[in-house]
Amino acid sequence: MNCYFLKIILKNKVTRLVALGFIFICLVVSLQYKKSVREYGVNDYYLKYKSELIDAKASYFVNKWATVQFGDDSAFNDTVEGQTAMLQYYRWSIDELKKLVAMLEESDEVTEDFLNEELRYRVVDSLCYIQMWISVPNGDIPLEEALADDFEKHKDFLKLDELPFSFVDLAYCGQGMYDAELTEAHDNLVLEAKLVLDGIDNDALVYEKPSPYIFLERLLGEFELTTIVFPFLILIPSVAIIMKWKEENAYRLKINLNYSDSRMFNVYVSNTVAIITGMIVLIIGAFFVVWGIRGGFSGIRSLVMCDGDNFSRFSNFTHFDVYEEYYELGISKVFFDLYNSNIECTLHSYTIMELWEFFLRAGLLSLEKIIFYVVLGAGIGFLSNGKIKAIVATIICSIMIVAGANKLQVKPWNPFTIRSCWNITLGGFGITWLNAVLLLAASIVILYALFMITIRLKDTE
């Protein structure tokens, strides 16, 4: 990196304003996240599980009534054993919640014994709920077979053989009747169960606990302002810095080193990419460390659920225009393709990866996005003769960025519609990760080639 060029960039007011912009966004996200973080005490746990106890009792009586009303109905693909296991599961859930509430009533603080019992209850309860949506009569494989190694690994923790009902029989209770023709449904349920089991060894990434990884998800995935402002915080300084550089005596660098405009363009792009990337990493990294000190850095090997076709195909989810909601699994956003009715729906195929791998993929896409807007800004600055032309060109690009912010306007050939790199890596946001990576790479090469050809033509004049 050229020290003279570094001074030019760092002394520029626009650069300092951009740095303040990134700090402001990180601060806003941190404050919002802080409001959602809850340090659970005895009273918080008590109210939570007292409420769940009421819901569990209601579920038990509703399902008991339905069992009496419909009995062993073959249309539901259930069995007497499955129905019995389901009612016994709800009964067990009530008893376990009563036990947790009693433990809280007997202590003034949250004990280690309570946390262990609470974790086991949450894991087993989640597995039972998922198992009820598995439909063996429809050809599904029950969880204990699909995840045999995981169940064997955690058998001493789960203690499924000590449950007052048959965990296996839950797959015959008829809850999974709607999934009979959904080819991806079973695999996704198995992955969801794998995420639940992963929470035993790795701290589960949940929004109510302080975590540097949840902070990143809030900043790069949830906060819409980051998605919209991010391109401007790269494009505008990339134009402004070089315009300032051209106005002042910075051409001394070119004269002293006998650099052509085309070579200076390369110097400018490489230095600006390095500085802006470094500035973003340092600012976000500082907030990341703060949240890590508060909540710990464990969880980097936690599992993340992503679109299964996101890294190997160009085609995206179908019926994207009807998406309004998703549900969260850890830091994942899982979309369903719900059209016509709940019965006539398609469940998209998902896959899982460790968090560190997810960061690498999202980081690669983010770096490409930075390079794209730096090259674009550099070209505008180099080729614009005067501020007016540079401003007009920047405004045109800004309009294209804003227009591309609408998820329904995402086009596989338009780099301006690539919004949140975090969400694109998860999948289901209008364009696949593979498409976005190749599109940005191609756009960078095309832009760079066009700018270099134009600049070299000017050099020869």
C-alpha cells in the first residue's frame, strides 16, 4: 500500500464521514439488540415456564378431545400406539414443566441443576415435536434411525429410554399427514432435529442471549438500513476521494513515479479496496469484540441451515413474490413456498454447515461487493471531467441501487439488486449465492476492462 495515497484517503473528510456512518449503524444495531437481550433470572424463568405450562395443558386437552372424537382414523395415517404416545408426551411435558416451576419456587437464584434440567427438557421436547411431524406410514424414516449416530452420542443426556412414552411411536401419531407428498419435508425435519442436538454441545445461537454472532446477524441480515446504505458508503467515497485527489497536487505521485493514468487507476483501486475493507472490518470487529466479551465467543462451530441449492444452482425459490414470512432456526431464516393452500405447498430443500464456513462464504460475497462499488466509483472519478459530471453519474448509480433494493425486482443479471450478502448466503432472497458470486465477478471484470480501455485511450491522446 502506498503511504502517500493512504494519507490522501485518510485525510479526506468524506472518508471520515463514511467511518462515522458505519459506526452510527453499528451503534444503532447494538442498542436495538441490547433491548432484546434478556439476562434470565428466577422470575423470568418462572413466568416463562408458568406460561408454557398453561399452553401444555391446553394442548393436552385439545388433542385428547380430538383423539376421542376421531379415534384411529386411517385418513390421518395414524395408529392407536401413535395417538397414545402423543397424549403421553403432552402429559410428560406438563409434568416436566411442573418440575421446573417447582425448582424455581424453591430457590432464589438460577442453579446449575435447574439449567441442566431445563436444557434437557428443551432438547427432548423439541425432538418429540419434530418426531410427531415425521410420518412413517408415508414412508418417512424416524429420527432415531435418520440420526442414529447423533442419538447414540447423546443417549446419556437424552435418556429417551426413561421417558414414560415411546419416542418411536410418536412418528405414527398422524401429525405429518400434510407432508405426504412433500419430497423435501422429511430431510428438512431431520436437519432441524440435528440443529437441536447440536445445541447440546454448542451454545445455541438465540436472540435473547448476548452473542457476537447474533450481533452480526442483526447488523448484516436483519437491519434493512445496512443493506440500503452499504453500497453508498463505498461508492460515494470512492468517487469523492479521487475527485479530491485530482483537484489537489496529488498528481505529484504520478509525476514522481512516472505513472500513467491507467497505472494510477490500479493503484487507486487496490488501495481503496484495502482501506475501505480494513475500515469496515475494524469498526464491525470492535463491536463484535464488545459483544464477545459480554456473551462469550463460543458458537463458531454451531450449525447453520441454508438453502440446499444455493451454492450449486442458478435457479432460486419459486413463487418468490408470495413470501411474507420466514421462521428462524438459530440465525437461519427458513422459507416455505406456500401457494394455493397449506396442503398444496412445496418445502424447499435445505442443508447445514458450520458457522465459520458460512462466514467465509458470506465474506467472499461481501468482498466482491466492496470491490464492485470501488471499481465503479473509481471509474466515475477518473473519467469525469468536473464535479457536475461525477455527481450526475453517482446519482444515476444511486437510483439503480435504490431500485434494486426491492426484493421483487431482483434480477440474476443485475449486480445492483444484490442486497444483503448475509441473507443471500442463507438463501431464498431472490438470487442464489452462486449466481451472486459469479455475477459480481463478471461485473467487476467488465467494468474494470471498460474503464482501463477508456483510460488507456486517453493516455495515448
